[in-house]
Amino acid sequence: MKILVVGGGGREHAIIKKLKENETVEQIFALPGNGGIAADATCINIAATDIEGIVDFAVNNKIDYTVVAPDDPLVLGCVDALNEKGILCFGPNKAAAIIEGSKVFSKNLMKKYGIPTAKYEVFDDADKALKYLETAPIPTVIKADGLALGKGVIIAMTREEAKDAVVSIMQDKQFGKSGDNIVIEEFLTGPEVSVLSFTDGNVVVPMISSMDHKRAGDNDTGLNTGGMGTVAPNPYYTDAVAEDCMQKIFLPTIRAMKAEGRTFKGCLYFGLMLTQNGPKVIEYNCRFGDPETQVVLPLLESDLLTVMQAVTNETLADTEVKFSKKHACCVIMASQGYPSSYEKGYEITIPADLLNSTYVAGAALKDDKLLTSGGRVLGVTSVANTLKDAINASYEKVENIKFDNRYYRNDIGQKALKAGEEK
Ligand code: AMP
Ligand code: GLY
């Protein structure tokens, strides 16, 4: 089979490495991929948002199956465009991808179907939003409606910060049209859990839970990033919590999407907060998380392509999806300065025996050398019988992967380790 993977980050690298385990896979193309992914797939310089380019490539190269991994092409309707040409895909169509593409849509969906989430108000007018903020409970959370490169959520600890956020999103158009509408919602507290799931629109099969580390600095300090590391499973996500989430959140969500004529097929990501009043949805993503995928897929014992095809064919109920009982830890190695400004172009050296556990996010090949080209450069994953061993193994690998200007958090997994010990 000839497979196409749309995207070019660490998540896509993890998907590609897993797909390669299937013996029927002859060739994998990555659009655009990156310098590190080039070791595992044929990278073609077509942007993940160039829907026409992607469809032309898939048709001309007789692609058998496509995995559309990032949010933008999904929200733009990449799966619809490929399906129109008869190309089978993993990923939701445009109508279903709106669950991530519009926060106003997802909040209204949850309200309509009684799915637990933070209380909220929607605004299409900055003056009304500012007036509401005069008396709204503080802290509060301001969210741009549309996609905003992961930066559209502002936790405002003061009334001033909240007002500034409204002005920059709605009036200064910091995120363009994504900020035409905003959600202002209740600030929730509690441990966060990421649960990715496979769903064919009829059944939902949660993958192993995970914990992201979003802040740039140790002990959750500094700016929000795309994610500085992950561990799986998440110790806060007990069997009882999982059952509660299945009944109150996962099943109601896929049923709601079907009832709305927006059947979701693909990976539905539930960003959850375990509050004192039970689990609540913080966000939905219409795709695999990054860097959650880099710990979840290494623990998947079933064949990924078989599971993905079952999603496409709506036969997920008859397909085994099995996860290992082990633990995984992924440490992201970034460029110093990320997520603000950083230098790039530094040579990366990865010892040959570590290539298998390395997922490259931001690197380019130049004269056969791998050079840093992004904020998040690569992720290093280890799988072990205990979380502690997985963390130690990953940090040992990190020591041996070298590039100038490298930066990583030193405490990935420590919160989970502590929570696990307290249980
Ligand atoms: P996102 O960029 O959508 O992944 O959200 C960023 C982070 O904002 C989440 O991981 C949460 O930590 C936080 N967050 C979002 N909504 C809320 C909320 N209602 N209460 C508290 N924290 C929130
Ligand atoms: N790691 C969070 C995300 O993929 O959105």
C-alpha cells in the first residue's frame, strides 16, 4: 500500500513510524514532512494547507490511504476533497472538524446535549464583551472562536488582563477572523487529562490517557507552548474516572455529532479537567495531540493502520485496540527562547541507537546534515515498566542528543510521579 501522511511535526513522525510496522505498507509519503521524518518517509514539499496540491499529489501517485493529521487541513475540508476523488482517509470531514474549528460551536453543542463543561457566554461585539467583564467573576478565560495556532486561549487573572485580551482579539484582530467571535468562560481548576480516542461515529474507543506539560519552564512556569513533554498513562485518570467520562462525555459527544448530521470519524481528542464537580471538557481537538501522540502510539500494541481503516470502514466495534500496560515519557528538546524568538540552523547529532525513539518536529536537511529549523526540535520517548524508569531513560537519551542552543524542561513526568505515589 502507498500511504500519504499530511503534516510535518513530531506527531506525524510518530504516526509514520507506527504505520511502518504494517507489512502491507510499501511506501509512505509525508506532505511536507521534515528533515528528520525523511529517514522514515518520502517528504514532498507541499504545505499541509495546500488542499489542491495534496489532492493532486494523491491522485497522481495513486495513494491508497491518507492520514490527515493537523487541524488546519481538517478544518479546511482536506478529507472531503480527497474523498471526492475516491481516496480513503483517516480524519474527520469539514462538517465534523468544526468541533475544533469553532469554540462557539463546541460550547453550544455541549450545552445542547448536557455535556459537562465550563459555564460560558458568547460575544460577537467587543463593547458587549467589555461590559460583561465589568462584573464577571475573575479569574476568567477568554477564547478566540477559531483556530489560532494554539494561542487563542487567555487565562486572565485580573479584570484588566481580561479586557486587554478582548481588545487584542476582537479589535486589534490578533488572530484575524478567528477572533470575530469569542467565548468568555468560567475558570476551572483541577488536574488536566488528555484522552485521544478512535471513533467511527458509532463507537468510541479511548486510547491510553496522557498528561501534557504546556508551560515552557520547570514547575509549570513561563509561557504556554505547544507542549514540552508528555507521559502516559495519566495517574489521575483512574478506572472510575474513565467510566464516568465514557458515560457523561465520550458517548454523548459522538452521539451529539451524529444527531447534528456531523458524524465524527477519526481521532477525537478530549482535553479534560477533573474538577471537584466531576470531569469537564476544556477543549475538543479533531485530531491526534502533539506531543501526546509521541507517548500514546508507542504504547499501542494493535496495528495502527488496521485500526485506522476500521474507523474509515465503520467497523471499529469489531476491531481490537490494545494498549500495553507499560508507561511512556516524551521529553521535548526545543530551541532556547521558544515559544518567543529563537535561533535556528544548528546541527543536530542523534546517536544511531536513539533514532527509533526520536520524533523530529523542527529540523531540516542541508548537505546531509540535520539542522534545527523550529521552536520544538524533537521529542525523545522511552517506554518502561514504571513511570520512573521511563522518565530516567528519556533524560538519559536527551543527554546524548546534541545541538547548540538546546533547551528542555527538567521535570517532565514529576507531577505524575508524585500523583501516582499518592494514590
Ligand atoms: P488550549 O490552548 O485550548 O489547549 O488551552 C490551553 C490551556 O488553557 C488548557 O490546557 C488549560 O490549561 C487552560 N484552560 C482552558 N480553558 C480553561 C478553563 N475554563 N479554566 C481553566 N483553565 C483553562
Ligand atoms: N498538546 C495539545 C494539542 O495537541 O493541542
